Amino acid sequence: MKRLPLLPVALIAVAILCPAPAAAQTETFVTGAGAGVFPPGAVYLGLPLSTLSLGQGLGVGGASWAEGQFQVTLTGTNILGLEQNIVVEGKATASIPAVPGTANFSGMSTVDPGDGTPPLPAVPFIAVVVANPDGTGTLTLSLGNTNLPAADINEGNLRVQ
């Protein structure tokens, strides 16, 4: 009978018996597309906001990482009484731990003000998504130094799992 060296056998046993790394155990997926409403008083870039639509697909880890895309269109009425859309396209790169059903993530975005001016590059964003079991939820968004109030997502489907 041939004897196997002890170290390789021990390493194989440890690999089989040890649990997955903590990052793999705490990975959360944030997906969905939906629409919702802002409470009165929500303003960004001088535009009073009324509604939003969003799309997201990303993974977040409680240890601090995030990877994926985040897109939201903020809709309001400009001083001429016309509807105006501000489009935010972001790449999530960081997260903080959250309770189940909630995801906190951040990154950098490009903001197109929708008024004919050039898009604003490298705008930091922080998003907090709270998903209810029925697919509704809330989105709280900070863009640069502006903290928007939580918007109720009442159309579409949000998932944090």
C-alpha cells in the first residue's frame, strides 16, 4: 500500500470541511425594475421631482464590496411647465452591511440633467433599497451633496435576496 504525503491530504480535508469564505456567505443580489413617487419637496438640480423609474442588477457583500449597474430616471416639471427627466447611470463599487431585505450600496455615476447641458461625470451616489416581499419598496438616493427623500416604489418588482 502506497502512503500519501500527510500535508496534501490534510489540505484536501481542510478544503472540504471548511465553510465558504465570509464574502461568499453574505452576498446579496439586488435586482428589479420599477417606478415610484417622491414625497412633496423632493428637488434635484433645481428641478422639483415627482416620480422616478429605476433598473438595477448588482451584487453586494456585507464586507464592503458591490458590483453591478444602477440606473434611475428622476422626473419633474421645469419652470416652463414641461416634464424633464434627469438620468442617473451608476456603477456600484461599495456596500455596507444591511438588515435582510435591504441593500446599501454606493459608487460613481454620470448624471444627464435632461436640459440640454452636458452630462455631469463622476457624481458619487449612495442608494438604500428596501424591498418588501410583494416586490414594492423604497429607494433613498444621495447624489453628490444632495440627499433625496425616500421614494415609494409601487410599480414593478424589487428584490433584495
